[in-house]
Amino acid sequence: MQRSSRVIFAIITFSIVLSLAAGCGGSPSASPNTSNHKITANRHVQSNGKGNTARHAIKPPKPYSAPPAKLPSGNASAGARVYSTSCESCHARGGTGTGNGPRLAKPSNVMASFKTQAALAQFIAHNMPANNPGILKAKNAADVAAYVWRLAGGK
């Protein structure tokens, strides 16, 4: 009786694996290099193997309001206030870093990575806060950049 239980278990397991492989559009013997999917020029192209293809547009990422080309100069004191509400949850008080955000205070890679406070401001304006990129107004992004630049050892 014990041997037949093992055989039934093996058959059920094999059936489940086979069903999962078929449900994914593949087969157990299909190799990863034989995919009928490819991405070209922002379009998803799928071939049915008979020369017919279907094209589907790829949706662009969530839009955000881009900052002006040249951001205003920042104020570190004002930046400290914005930082405490928008950045501190990931980068910690004083920029010491957390598991969710890198260290910004000296010693850090901020100055080596961005070279200028203006480049840092552009990065912040486009990418921060990470949970809602581009939400900061240009002036706030410039202020936060001034504050972070000061934390990192800049003037």
C-alpha cells in the first residue's frame, strides 16, 4: 500500500508541473531561446509560429511633471524642512541612511556621484521621493539638494 501511495504522489506531482508549464505558454521541453515574444521599438511583438504577428503598444511609465531645465538656487535651511517631511523616512534624520535609502551625510558618495549641487538637484527633482518621484516642486528640490550637499560636506 505504501508503494502505490508514492506512485500516485509522483503522478500527481508530474501532472501539476506539466499543467504549470503549459499554463505559462511553454512546455517542459521548450528552451528559453525559442520564445515567440520580443520587444521592438516600444512595441510588444508576439508570433504565433505561422508567420502571423500581433503588436501591442507598451504603456509608458507613469508621467511626472519634469522640473525646469535650470533649477533655482537652493536654500539649505528650507531644504532641511522639506527633507524632514519628504526624505527622512528613507534616508534618516541627518542623512545617516537606513535599509530603505543610502547614507547622504559625509562620508557618502553624494559628491563623487553628482559632481555638482545642480546635478543633485536635477536628480532629486526627477527621482525623489522614491515612493512618488517628481512630486517635489523645483524650488523644494533645489532646497533639498542644498541641504543634502551640505550634509555630504559641500559648501
